[in-house]
Amino acid sequence: TMLPDSSPLEYKRNMSDAGIKTGSDECFSALFKEYYGSLYSYAVRLLADETEAEECVHNTFCHLWDVRNSIEIKDSVRSYLFRAVYNRAISSIRQKKLSQDMKKRVFLSSILPMLYRLPRQKSS
């Protein structure tokens, strides 16, 4: 039942938080259905890749399920989910950049010795 002085939205937020903590499959499924589409669209805008966005949102929900017993959601579940997707997307972007930088370094370290062995042209 809803408390008399709380709004339906506040009640929904509180029930979502309580449902997550108790491990309610029904609550988790409802959250997934309600937020997946908007979280996916947000992740696509951040990552510019549909497959990565899908993976990002999927992993966010998996993490939420894994930590459901110990999670403390201070604001709303919606805010928590969007922040979690943002953080996961930024982490993915950083990891991709590090991977690209490492590939460049490996390439350069393999090609530079060959460049130094090339015969030098005589200047005229």
C-alpha cells in the first residue's frame, strides 16, 4: 500500500529499491522492461556502436543483479541505472583507447628497428 503523503512516483521508486534488495525476479524483470530501451539508446549515443551498447546495458543489469543484496541506491533506480551505464561506457571507451595505444606501440616497436637498418641515402 502507498503511504498517504508519498507520490505514486516515489512509491514506485521505493518499491523498485525494495524489490531489488529482496531479489524479486518480478521486480527485476519489470525494471529491465521499463529501462532497457532508453538505456540502450543512451549507450548507443555514448559508444557509437550498437553491439557495444547492448553489451554495456546487459552487463549493467547483470551487475545490478549480482550486487542486489548489498546495493544502496541513494536517488532513484532510474538515476542509478543511467549513471551505471554512463560509467560502464566511459570505462569501455578508455579501455578501447588504451588497447589502440598499445597496438600502436607494439607496431612502432616492431617497425622502428627495421627502419634503422634501411640504407641511408647520400645527400647531394
